Amino acid sequence: MSTPPRPGMESLTLVLLRRLAEQPILPDDEQDRVQEAHLAFLDRLRKEGVMGAAGPFRDHADETLRGLCVYRTGIEEARRHASDDPAVQAGLLEAEPITWWFRTGEIHLA
């Protein structure tokens, strides 16, 4: 894990999910299956305590930017988990992990 920019800070790993420009063409039923597997994957990580929150974006100009996952792990572990996401494995989404620092106690995840 990286070093805090200053004392009194903690971090979470954010994973931006982006739609790839070059996507495989999948039949509707296969896209539905991948989406259901993606949601089940996120639910499993929530139950395991690995993920604090996840959800889609709306009302923005960049249509490639699809959603955000907030991991309670360091960046390397989050990268490994994100690569196991069925939507990432199917080539529909790309995962972009970043470390986010904030003042200790400012963010509380259920």
C-alpha cells in the first residue's frame, strides 16, 4: 500500500469501470448472463467484506465511464479481484484501479 500523503489519512481503492471501445458482439442472452454474473460477483465481494460499495454512473458526458467499485483492500488486491469480474473477463468492461486518500474518519462504509 502506498504511503499517506500526510499524517491522519487513510485510503480506499477505487476501481473505475469503463466500457471498452472494441467490445465483443454477444447475443442478448449472453450479455444478460454476463451482467447477472457481474452483479453476483459484486454481491459476493460485498458479503466477503472486500468491497464497500459499487454502482453505475448516470448523467455524465463520458459514456465509456460505467461505474465505480470501492474496495477495502490495497491496489494490488483490488486489481486481482477486478480482473476476476465476469464483465471484465468477457471484454465488456475495463477496470482502472486507483488509490484514494482522505482524512481518517471522513468516510464510513457499511
